[in-house]
Amino acid sequence: MSSSTPSAASRSSMPAAPAAQASAESRSAAAASAARAMKHAKGALAAALCSLSLSTTGCYLGHIAAGQARLIRAQQPIEEVLADPGTPPDLRRQLRAVQRARDYAQTLGLDVDEQYTSYVDWPGDRVVTTIITTRPGEVTPAGFWFPFLGRVPYKSFFEPARAEAEAEKLRGKGLDVCVVAVPAYSTLGWLNDPVTAPMLRRGEGYTVETIFHELVHANVYVEDHAEFNETVASFIGQEASVRFYEQDETTEAARGRRGAVQDDRAVSAALVGLRERIETLYESSDPGPERDTARNRLASEARAEIAALPLREREPSELAEVIRLNDACLALWGTYGTDTNRYVAKLDALGGDLPAFIVQLREAEDAPDPAEALLGP
């Protein structure tokens, strides 16, 4: 999932495209055929689950299946949108950037299949509204369990009102809740995910980064390791987006994308640091007014830290005022930002070779601890 931040980055070099191409060509025809068959089987299973859940009136899976069906019905092939003389120039420009991003993803060694070859003119700022919860005295997601996915930190709704109602119900049970607008998500390669209007409304750079992020999910997904899945997808999405703009765009575009990534990482580091300090506080003190006062002080210090950051693409003082620092939102930041520095160090050790990093990611997928398999010595 690629979500908006609860309020609301890097060394790079051109990837070695020949190495990525060699990696892709090394796959046997039999392996490629097996992969296609597996995807078709998953698609059939997903359709069956949707049909089954739709038969259960009012159930959560029925709501999700109906929303996914609506998304599928609204898809238009990007080639048809581009061929339409009535397509606005800005939409045309962004969709062409998506096509180039898909091509670039293949040079990195990511399988793209038919992902992001369609467009959905979806209203508003989100496709789904997602909730994350934490238990009292915790800053790790309580999580939700789903078939085939395992335990994940978030639960999403196509109707914002349903998400808000669920959030209120969970607050009534004593849980802390973070509610975020999400412009895109991955079906992990089960279906061909579309480009959505909410993605594009956040800007071309954001869209390109999101495409890479979600393609990582479609290529590599480890059940019950949401923090690993999201952090590595975020890291690759950021790195790939910087390299994408460095390859043939203007210096200004590349500089802007790099600045946006550096900003995101700086803010994320501050928030992950706050999460760690609050976790230490919870572990070392009993619940009560004194602990609450100490937590509020930590949050105030973090706001001051964010306000003082030398951000390039956003105003830090405004961000510091609006960013949400409740436990559940901090848990979300941890899910997407933990170990980023270790991923940077790993890529540096590979000489900035992002295709080689992705090869090692694939090799780590089946390890008991995929993060340590990828990042360890």
C-alpha cells in the first residue's frame, strides 16, 4: 500500500541496465510460463472470493469486493485515453510518465506484466480510507488478519464513512486510531492495478514513486512481515523515482525529486525517532498522569525538531503544526520508515546498483527473517 502521510528522502547513480536485462533474460521460459499460470490462478481465486463475499450482505469483505469491482469497471486503457483528443494536456503528460516509469521498472528487474496500463477517473483525494490501530501503551500496530495476506497493520474501506464508523468503534474499545487517505494500493499481482486520478492529483513525482512502490509489492510480498514489505517498497520507490528523473529529464526535475525524497526521509527519521522514544517511555514507566505529561513533552520536542528541519520542498513549520503524533499514526510511520538507513547503507555497499539490490531482495523473500537476510552481513 502506498498511503498519504499521517499529516500530509539520497545518494543515487544510474542503474546498470545491462545487468538488469541479463537478470531478466536468465529466467527460463518454463519459469515464465509457471509465473503466468500462477497469476491466472490467483486471479481466479480472487474473483471467487469476491463472489463469495458479495453474497454476505454487509460484511467487510463484501464491501471491499464491491469497491474493487467498481474500480475494475471504471478502468480505461491508457492507450485509449491518450488517443482521445479531448484528454487534457496535464493528464496526457502524467500518463506518458507512467508509461515511461513502467519501462524503467523493467530495466531494474521488476516484472510489470499489465500493471498500470489502465486509468481510473476516480473522484476525490483517495481510493480507500485506511485505519491503523494501537493498544494502550503501545506504538506498534495491533493489526488485522486476512486470508492469504496474514496479519497486516491496516484495514481499508472504499467508503470514508465506513472507515470513520469503524474508527469510532475501535476507539470505543480503548484503541488508538489513525485514519489516512490512500490514493493507491496493490493487489499484489493478483489483478492488474490501475493508475488512479487521486494518485495523479498529488503530482507526477509522487505518481512515479508510487508506481515503483506498488510494483515492488506485486513482485515481492512476505506474509506477516508488513514492516519489511512496506519499508523496502518505500525505499525502492524513492530510489527508483530519483534515478528515473535523472536518466533523461531536466536537471531541475531530478533535483526536485531528490529534494522531495530527502525531505520525506528527514521527516520520517524524526517521527521514527519519536516513536522509539515513546516506546522506551511506555516500557519504563507505569500508565498515569506523569507518563502522559512525559509523552506530551516528547511530542512537543518532536514538533520543534520537524519545524527546524532544512526541508527543500515543503515548509517545515507548517508541517510541524499539522502532523499527527498520536500512537497509531506513529505506528504507521514505523511501518513505512524503519531501517531506512540500513537500506541506504546496503545500496551503497552495492555501489548504488539498484537492480542488484532488487535481485538480493528476491533472494531474501523466502528467508525466515527477510529483512536480516537482505541487510545482514
